[in-house]
Amino acid sequence: MSVTDEGVLPLRNEQDIVFARQAVRQLAQRLKFSLVDQTKMVTAASEIARNALVYGGGGDMQWAVVLNGARSGLRLAFVDQGPGIPDLDLALTDGWTSGSGLGLGLSGTRRLVNDFELQSAAGQGTRVVITRWQ
């Protein structure tokens, strides 16, 4: 798989999550992220992609290589049209889960990246944007 500086991947099944992980790893390597930062970004992407599939009924992962002065970074946006998250504060609380997980998904992901944005409302889907800077 070869990825460009921006694009979109569908998240419709488990195999798509594998493709998303591979794309993020390639992009992070191209940006010369350290192995630790590559792993953080791949882990964060995997978690949010899985949430989009499991809780949002599927969605898309959009990626872009971004520049801020001399810094380069990788921005990922995960968008679904699922039921949304009715209580964002609760969803970002360590230990809270709407399923059978450990409750570290969103809050843990937020700690793995430099920038984290979450937009969601009940019945309106969810958009999570994460960025890691080099």
C-alpha cells in the first residue's frame, strides 16, 4: 500500500482497520517520527478507527500531512454517522465505557497525541481529529 500526503480510507470492517494502521505507520515513518511516536500514532488511530466501526457503524479516516512553521505533523480525522456520544465529558473520563472495554479509549488516545478534538452529539455522529507533531 502506498499513501499520499492526504486521502481517505473507509472504515467498514476489521480489514479496513488493518489498512488504516498500515497507512498511519507508513505516513509516520515518512515523516521520520521516532519509533515511539509511530507506535503512539498507530495505537491512537487503531482505537478511534475501531470506535468508528463498533459504535458508529463505520465511517472514514481522513489523513493529511500538515505543516506549522518548521514542524510537520500527521492529522487524522475519523468521521462516522452513528448515534453520537450523548455526554462528551463522561466519554472522556478514564474508566468509563459504553461497552465491554477498559474505558481508556478516548481518554487514552487523547494522551497519545499532541492535539485532540472531539465533536459529537446524540443522533448526529462523531468526528475525532488527532494530530501528532514531529
